[in-house]
Amino acid sequence: MMSPAVLFRDGSRNTLLKTDYLIVGSGLTGSVIARTLTDAGRDVLVVDRRDHLGGNVHDHSHASGVRVHTYGPHYFRTNSDRIWDFVTRFAEFYKYEACLKSLVDGEHENWPIAASYIAKHIGKDWKPQFTGEPGNFEEAALSLMPRQIYEKFIKEYNEKQWGVPASSLSADLCKRFDVRQDDEPRLKPNCKHQGIPLMGYAHLMRQMIEGVRVELDFDYLKRRGEVEASELTIFTGPIDEWFDFELGKLAYRGQQRAHQYLTDTDYAQPCGQVNTPMHSQGPAIRTLEWKHMMPAEQAKRIKGTALTTETPYTPTDPGGYEYPFPDSANAELYQRYRRMADDTQGVLVCGRLGEYRYFDMDQAIARAMLLSERILKGDHDADRLPNG
């Protein structure tokens, strides 16, 4: 059995911390790499400026017993047996297949959009508004549906999320949704493995990093002189912050979260996530009811219910960065930083913030596995990011 992680929260140190592999950030990317390298017998140190492990893959218990995902809802899903075997090594999962709704014209409608809804409100012979090669997000969305549907479900939701006109966003953003011809209500019905850790995400991440030396409350970018890595530094924070924003700041969006506990209400929503896509519904884009995301036997023993509303904003503190901004200007700026990172010897900048790319959890794990394999093979260019 592995020994518990060695956790330090000391604000200052008089001695130099030495390691072969330094990993900055204990989110999924950092923790998967740390686990893989440690299992292979490598000397690893993980540092994180937060006071908890796991990055955004974290949860906590409300006083009522409701488990709240600290940084927004995390629905784990993958088609990969290898990734499923990896995560279930550290935690037992209960089956959870997310079903989302959008509050449209006072009714809870399926999200993604059901073709029957379009047929009911537009007609059975409906056609997409746009044909041809989409040049932006709005055109890509209109290539899937009539304009009336786009304006009710899509346009203002994304303008609230990103704070800019929909026509200025990347067309690639539309790859995250579709129109359901069969009216399938589950978010990802074709994913082989789906669930949430029975004991929570914080437990999962603690187990994943078990036996690894960890320093919490340690802001590496302010304390670089206190650590020495003989082989490789793996940085999973914002790539522009690594270079002290030398070329300018990349844009990010985050969520401000407001919590509410209803003592005398068993359930306030029909499902765990209800989107509020219109500006007229206020600045929040969704409300989360966490009891829906718990095992039924646990949930029915809890009195009341806990809700969280998420309202997008533009964070100035890198600790609030959540979503890389999907437009061409930021994509170009990222590529300039990427070239700088790839030319920096002894450092691998990776992960969601390091690669300026939104990863689902299974994608982050797969990417970290690929990077770990490359490092363990002794690749002399391990500090250059491989394609994938």
C-alpha cells in the first residue's frame, strides 16, 4: 500500500527543495503525470498555490450533507477502458448520466435541443438557417438549426458566457452541442463509462496523489529559487503567466458562484443543471442542484436542497481562469507563447491552462498519459509539446 501524500503548507522555507521532476499544479494533468512518474520509480515533487489538491477537480460537503462541486459541475465520462481503469483504481464511481434542461419561454426544454421541439415550433420541414462553410460561431450554430431556435437557446447564452457578440467567437465552439434527432435527453448517451466518484472528487484526487511529496500554498512563480529540478519542470498553470505576460495577457472567462440552501424544499429543479439562456433571465447562465448528482439513497436522507448559480465574468487573477477564450486573436497569441515554451529547455508547459485549450476530464487524463509516456521514454525533446 502506498504511503499518504506528504503535504506541507509552510509559508516559507530555509532549505532548497530538490527533486528530479517538479510538477507545478495538482489538477488532473499534474496529478496524472505525478502518479505515472512515481509509479515508475521517479523522484517527484508537486507544488500548488491553492490550499487543496486537485485544481478544479474538487468538491466539498455542505452542512446539510449535500456534496457541492467547488468549481462547477464535473460529469465524468469516457469511452476508453484504459482511462476508466485508471480512475477507478483510486475511487469507486456511481453511475450518473447527466440530463440538462434549458428554461425557454417558462418551460424546461431538453438540452441539447430536441428535433421534436424544433418541429413543434417551426414545422416538420424545418431547415438550418445557414449553408456553406461557417466562418464563426453564429454561422456554425445556424448551420444546425433555424434562427428562431438559435436565438432562444444559443445566441444569448454564449454572449453571456463569453461577454462578446456570438459572431466574434470561433466556429469550433459549436462542436460541443448538436440537435438531437431522436430527442435523446442524456448529455452524452454514447459514452461507455459515466459517473461521479462515490466519495467525491476531492477523495479521488487525494488517492491519485497518494505517496507523492506535495507542497500546498506554494506559489512557484514567486518562489522559483526555492526549488531545483534536475530533470524536468512540468508547469500546468497559465502559459502567459509563466512568461510574466511578456507578449500580453491571454483572455479567459471564469464563473462567479452564489450558493443557496432551501431548508424546506426537497428538490427545486427537474434535474441537476438548468440553463438560463436569455439576457432577460439575468446574467447567470445556469443553476445547479447538487442532490440530483448524488446517489439516490444518499440524497433522500438529506433535508432541504442546495443550489448554485453560475455567472460568467472576466477574472484578473490567474487563480480564477477557467475557460480559454475561443477567438482567433487569442489563438494567435497562444501560438506565440507556445513557440517560446517549446524553445525553453528543461520545462514542459501543458494542461488546460498551459495549452490554452478546454479539456474534458477524460481528455486531460489521456493527454497527461501521453506526456508521461514520452517523459519516461527519455525523449530528449520531452520539454516540447507533442501533437495530440
